[in-house]
Amino acid sequence: MNETAAAATLSDRKIVARVVDLTKVYHLGNNVSVDALRGVSIDFYQGDFVAIMGASGSGKSTLLNLLGCLDHPTSGQYVLGGNDVSRLDDEALSGIRSRYIGFIFQSYNLIPQLKVVENIQVPLSYQRRPIADARQRAIRLARLVGLGDRLHHRPTELSGGQQQRVAIARSIVNNPHIILADEPTGNLDSATGGEIMDLLAALNRAGRTIIMVTHEAEVAARAQRIVRLRDGLVEEVFENRPVTVE
């Protein structure tokens, strides 16, 4: 692979998600409102690994919620997979989430009553896949993240790192357009956090698009691009490492 192939420009790749002049205003009553986002425009590309950073109140969690179709923007446009999802109702957004988005949360958000393989299968239940097919896919992904010997354990029987591995497998089971990770190492010690970042990096090298919120510089350093938010605006965007093409 020559140097030209190794350092692909962003323009060479397909845009999988785009936000244009996105705003979000929270009305708190008594004529009090908070401008959480004040006109954010960013393109996210196939195979991107983006870290979103910023101080508390900068708008990074609000942006992630909007990208995850968990909330509605006040104004602006959000295009995901070629579809403008900015003004869809809650039912339609639920369908978009199940088809296009995978989630990884700081607190894992696993269902305590379900075993590992069952937790991984959850997103497929919204797609009405045959149960046998869904289970085989979940087993395959559990093995991929190193939990082939923990298929029948429940979350309380797993370490924090193992629970996050379950969450990562769950996030890709529906073959999403984008994976959204909210402080994926926030509840983990540094060694386990490093293992989780290695796993995310491997998924990215395999072509997965990852958008991650983090306040940790060493975690953000694993991303290709860093987006810094300040007071609901994009303060800067810079390339952290070259985009590689296999």
C-alpha cells in the first residue's frame, strides 16, 4: 500500500451522517431557556472515528442524543443514511434507531434479567428476525468481543469491562450505519479502558463508523478526528491521525 492510498482524504469517503445548523433549545419554564446547541454543522464519513469533546455544558451530550435520534432538534437538519430525520415523530425515530444506530453507554445499560447472548440480541427483536438467526449472530459477536465462554452469564456475574464488551457486541448486532459511544471507558480502570479502546479501534479498522463523546484526552487520542464544542458551537475540528485505507 503506497502513501497516497494510506492517507485518504475525507472527501474520498461517503457521508453517512450530516448535521447542518443544528440547534437545540431547552425551555425550563418561567421564560427561562437554555441554548444547548447554537448552529452546529458537521459531516461524518464512512469509517470515521470521531471524538467529541468539550467542557460540561458545551453541548456534547445534547449533540449525541440528537445523533442517536433520542431527541428532536429545535431547528436545523440531520441527514442519516440519506434520509432527513430532523422532523420525524417518535415512532419513526424508533425505527431509525433500530436500523441505523448502535449505542454504547458509560453505564452499559444492559438488562439485568437477560443473559449475555440475550442482551446482545435485543436490537434484533425490533427487526423481527427469526429467533434462531438472531441467536446465532449474537453468539458470533459474543465470541468476537472475547465473551464466548460467558454466553449464559447475567450482567451481575460480569466485570465492568466484560459488561462493556457485551454493550459493544450489542451495538453492532444490527449492522448499524453509526456507533454512538457515550464515555465508553468512564466507569473502567485505565487498563480495562485501554482494552475497550483497542476493541473499538479494531471495529473502526474493519470499517465501522464511531462517534464518541469523551472528556479524556488519552481516549480521544485514539480517534481520527476530534470535534471540540464550546457553548453550543463547534470551536474547532482537527485531524488527529491519518485516515487509512486497507
